[in-house]
Amino acid sequence: MSDTGTGTETGARPAGGAAAPPLLPAPGPEPEGLLPPGVAPGTSSGEAPRLGSFLARAAAATAVLTVLGAVLGLVRDQAIARYFGASDASDAFLIAWTVPEMAATLLIEDGMALLLVPAFSLALTRRAAAGEAPGPDPVRDLVATTLPRLFLLLAGGAALLIAGAPWVVGVLAPGLADPRLAVDCTRLTSVTVLTFGITGYFSAALRAHRSFLPPAGVYVAYNLGIIGMTLALHAVWGVRAAAVGVAVGSVLMILTQLPVFLRLVPLARPRLPRFGRPGRRAARTAPPLGFAVLAPVVLFVVSRQSQVLVERFLASTLPAGAISHLNYAQKVAQLPMVLSLMICTVTFPVVAQAMAAGDREKARLRVERDLGLAGTVVLLGTAVVLGYAPQIIEVLFQRGAFDTADTASTAQVMRVYALGLLGHCLVGALSRPFFSSGRPTWFPAFAMGTGLLVTMGAGYALTYRFGVDGIATANAIGISTTALLLLMGLGTRVVPIRTRAVALSLGRLTGASLVAGVAGWACAPLVPDPVLSLAAGCLLVPSAFFLTGLALRSPEVVSLLALTRRRFLDGR
């Protein structure tokens, strides 16, 4: 994939003759390499990997570990569904699960990454510019000035949550008849405020150093901890065993990254001058991370995760099991979104370094291509979910205490959730460029806050009449509103993307997704066995998606198929 910003781009032309946006790279020779950390711009390095091949390898490796983590997440959910079904016990655990969900979004997936990847990228740029000149190391100074404070802040937050667990449960789910079990589970999961924060810090530092495997493997370790504790202790502690597993798994996340972090970012303090006040010189070389930079990121991430809080608040007033149906549906439906954002996770340091160097054209090309790739993946997954939701839920969860009624309810909710998957994907992809410069920006928080208000209003209007389906509909409407605002605001505020061209490309992909989803919905009942039906759908839906994309002259589909054909011919 070209990231030089100078290559010739090709793409199909839509009806009417207007040039289609080349959001995917045309097949052709690989571009120039990206200099690794520590090599100053303009210098040569024979060992520097070419950017296209590097991103492809990084994305592929990240994909493998992400899929493995997602599969283990499904096994985790299957274990909880098998032993506790959709009941008061599972609802209590899922209320407690809100704490690690919020902590993961704020401290691992979005907040810490949006804040620290640009900071570490800037520190690496300063290190490269300094070369061999004597003086403090900006990367090491950044760690020395931020990590100890972060540890103390997170430890205090975890302690407050443990002490205030009854109040937290009362706010999150006031409709619970007996909140004691939820309080116990919340206290056990509150440790993730500390452990997830350290995990997110390590992940951001490693990604800025172009080390993607340890961060991608953290959820493998996390889910193994939950599964192990649930299987070993469920007969003794009930659903509390899963909460213990959350705590154990979060510690394993830290241990997964610690060796590589210590190798790339040594913790020894830089040597201070003999005279002068300790710490003054070290603080100057570290990129600034004050309240003005931190506050917009925190507000954006908290507003985004608050959609889950709104859902569970509304669902707590519905019959027992409603929270569980929403949870299972959301976890499965969002798998395509998680996979689609892998490329954005890998390229975020590239965008951040391009913004730090003032190369807006390179950042624009990267962002547009990321949107095309992410949109293709998430909309293909959306079509599969729309067509085969009942078969997916039956294969994954229908056993033990999880019966056919639970399958029907969860599948229906999952289809509604699928309508908002593109919005979720775009919010994740578009928010990264806003924060890539490391400067304060409040627009993402404004867009997310607006979407949250829409979710709340639609939720209150629809829940009473439509139950969990109304909650899922409100989620789709709210997140789509946020995505639209971010798409319109990015081109004028941060990266000059071609908003109209991007919207046109995503519209064609959406049309292909709807056609493929309807085809799957019509054909799924023709095969009674759910496993065979789902296997047939994995062939039918992609075929319908790509054929429709070709008919609509989607440049992403045209380029992807051309690239696949070229690689196939080269391999013969």
C-alpha cells in the first residue's frame, strides 16, 4: 500500500464519469520504506522495511492474535452462558463487567492510545532528530514523568471503586431486585482500573515503537484468565468466579507486554547534570501531556462508552435476561467492527508521525485508504450478521441454560445492532486522526456527546414499546450521528480528506452489504442444520457482496479483486 503520497492512483469510474475515490491502493509495485524509530528523515537504512509490506505483515499478525482473542472471548461468553444462562446471576456479572468495559475503552483501546501514541511518536521523532548528540532521551523522560503518576492515579481510582461499589451498582442498574451479587462482582473487577491502565500504557509505547504483537496478544491472555477461573471455580463461587477471572486475566495482560516494554523502553532514569535541580532538564525533553490534551480525550472516550451505560440502565427495567441478550448480541455483532479497525490500529503511529512532521498529504492518503479498507471489512461482516444471526447465536450459545427463546431474542437484537456497525467503525477510525497531532481538540468529544444525547432520547422513546430492540435501535441511531459529524469535521479541522468522495465510496459498499444481507436472510432457512447453513452463508454472502460491489463500481471492491488476482497470478 502506497504511503509516499506521490504515487499514481487508479480506480473505477462510477456512472456519470466522475472519478471514484481511490481509497484502496491500486495493484502495483511496493512503495518506499518507512524509516524505523531512531533513523532520522532523509537518512538511509538498508534494514528499513518497505511500508506496504511492513503494514501488511503487522496487520496480518495483529489479525491472527485479534481473531484468537475474539474466539477466546466467545469461549468465555459460552462458558458464562452455559453455567448461568440469561439470568439474575449473569445480569449481576454483566453489571460488574461495566467497569472493565469502561476501563478497556478508556485505558487500552482508545483513551490511552489516542493520548500516548502521538506523545511517544513525537518523543521518537525528537530522539531521531537529536541523533548521537549527548543529552537526555526524550522517550525515557516521557516514561519517567508519566508512568509513576499514572500508577498512583489509577491505584487511587481502583480503591475508590472498591469502596463505592454499592453506589456504582445502584447508579448503573437501579432496577435490580437484589444487588448484593452485583456489588461483590464489581469489587472484584475494580482492580482492572489499575491493571488496564498499565496495559494500555505499555501498548501505546510498543505500538509507537512499531511492536504490534504483544499489544495484540493481551486479550488472549485476558480471556484465558477468565475462562480458567470460571471453569475451575464456578461450582464453588458461582458467577463470582468469572469476576475473579477478570482480575487474574488483567494481570496476565501486563505480563504479556512487560518483557518487550523493558527491552524497548528501559526504565532507568537519564543521567542528570552535576549541578542544577534534579528533574528540570528531563522534563523539558518530554512531549507535554497536560490537562488541555488529556481532558478532550477522556471526555470523548467516556461519552463513547456511556452508550453501554445507557443501554444497561434502560435494560435493567425490563424482564430478567434483557441485559444478557443485549450483551451477547453486541459482543458477536461487533466482531466485524473489531476486525475492521485492525488496520487503523496498525497505521495510527504512521498518521501520528506524518502529522508531527507536517506531512498532511501523506496523512490524508493513509486515512482515506484506512476508511476504505475498514468500511469494506465491517460492511461485509454486517451482511453476514443480517443474513445469519439466528444460526450464529445457535451455534455459539444454544446449550445448557441458554435455550431457544434466548437464541431468538439475542438474534433479533443482533440484527438491529448490525445497522450501526458502520457507525461504530467510522467513529473508531475517524477519531484517531483527530488526536494524532497531540494537540487539544474538542470536536470529537462534541460529536460523541451529541450522539450520546441522541442515543438517550431515542432509547427513552423506544424502550417502552420495543424493549431490547428499541435499545439497540437507539444505539445505532446515536453512533451513526456521531460518525456523520466526525466525517464532516475531519476534512476541515485536521486532515483534508475528500469527504464527498469517501461518503460516496462508503455508500456503494453499504448498497453491496444490504444486497448480500438480504440474500443471506432469504437463503439461510433453506438449510435446516445451523452449522451447514452458516457454512453456506460464508460462501454466499461474500460472493453476493463482491458481485454487487462490482456492479456498483465500488473502487474498493475493484481494487481488492484486482490485487487478489495479481497476487494469485504471481504465485502460480
